[in-house]
Amino acid sequence: MKKWGFLLLLTGCLVFVIVERVPFFHQHEVEIQQYEQGASERVEQKEIRKEQLYQGNLILVNAEYPVQQEGVRSDIVNLYEARELTKGYTLLNSGIYLSTEVALAFSEMVAAAEQDGVQHFVINSGFRDFEEQGELYQTRGADYALPAGYSEHNVGVALDVGSTETTMYEADEGIWIEENAWKYGFILRYPKDKTEITGIEYEPWHIRYVGLPHSAVMKEKNFVLEEYLAYLKEEEKISITVNGESYTVAYYPYSEGMTIPVPDNHEYELSGDNSDGVIVTVFE
């Protein structure tokens, strides 16, 4: 399936026994192993509300799982007006919106790319509300857009990135993103070898924020989001080390009135999967 972003770009694990360790790029490595609880861990029980299934950086949005209103990010800003968030790249127009958290991560990524001599980034599209998505679908059709609620652009965590020099199929910016975006919490959401899983043709411009360590695991294992969430459901709990930083990721199936253990001595993030479970990411 082609999408509106294409037109825009034309214009402008076993416990402690088996440890997987694969260095991607110089001075970057990732370790994944089955979780083993430490003796010093302290936890408390946190009640999970149903609406939390539809919120967070890991919610799956595709033809089967539409965006719920609760899933729309609350920190959406107009990037044209928030100029402090747009250093190092340009905007296609003054109507580009995005999650503040995602914009900050993108700015960090662009700064790193500039250090590598890649510096012609432009954001062609960011957040679109349901009304705008519906109008786009009506005017452009299914070949170029998704129905309202079925696009990651309706959440605020996805953006279409271009190059001011050429199309992303050929641009250094596209090559750099495919190799390095994971280091800053981003994934290439629709890679060329996963069309049968995502239902979307290769889009070198469409990136999605999931955060670390998730982007690192997905890069190492060549997972798209659908595969990663299935992996977490199967493993239930894993420990991850990225460049010496440790994380624990746990999946819990949802049931009404449920509580889950969360640490009272470590920072953590909670995300739903937009279906039937929640993921807790602990920063050790």
C-alpha cells in the first residue's frame, strides 16, 4: 500500500546459559537474556486500568488495531511554533505537529547524523488528527492513505522524514536512518522485507518512536513491531543491556482489576499494546 508520505517525498533465551550478543556498529552492542530476579529488588503493586491498554510508545496500530482516542499523545505541539525543537532540520510547512517527547528524540538523532556529515533532513508529515486523516483518505484514496484511526500518524509518535536533496530511496538521510535510528529510540516502521507482516510497502521515510531498549532489540532481531510484541508475549520477561545500560522488559496480559509489580527503587515506563496486554520497561 502506498501512502501520502510518498507523494510528499517526491515533492520535496535460557537463564544465564544462552546470551545473545551482536554488535551492530562500532562501539554499540546489545545483550538479551531471560530475566532473573535480583535479591535486592523491591516492588509494589500497581493497578492497571483498561484505557492503559491503548496508551504508550509500544501501541500497535495497523489494519487490525485502530487508534483509540486514549492513545493520542497529550504532548502534541506545532513544530513551526516550537522552534527550539527544530534545530538541524527543516519543515515542509507550518502545519507539522508531533509529540514533544518524539521531537526531542528526533532532534538528538539529527544532531548525531550531522556529526556524520548527513544534514539535509526535512519533516514532511507528523501528527494528524482523525478528521485530517479522514479527509486525506477521502481525497487520496486507499492507495495513498489509511482510514482515520488506522494510521500511526494519528497517535503523534510517527513522522515522515525526507531529504532536501533527493528522495529517501536514494538519499544519505535514508541510509543513515535505516542504520542508526534505533540508537535514538526510532524504528523504520515499514522495511522492505516485512510487507507481508505490516501490510504496507517499503517506506524509507516513515519512522516511528518506540524508545530504548525496544528499538535496539527490534534492530538486532530484525523485528517489526508486530513481531516484537509477539516475542514479548512469548518470553514474558527479558533483561537487556544496551551499551552498558540495563533494562528489564515484562509483558502482562490484561484482566479487569489486575495489578502488576513495578519497582519502587527504579524508574519505569508503562505501555499498552493496543490490544490485550501491558509492557513494563524498567531502567535499572
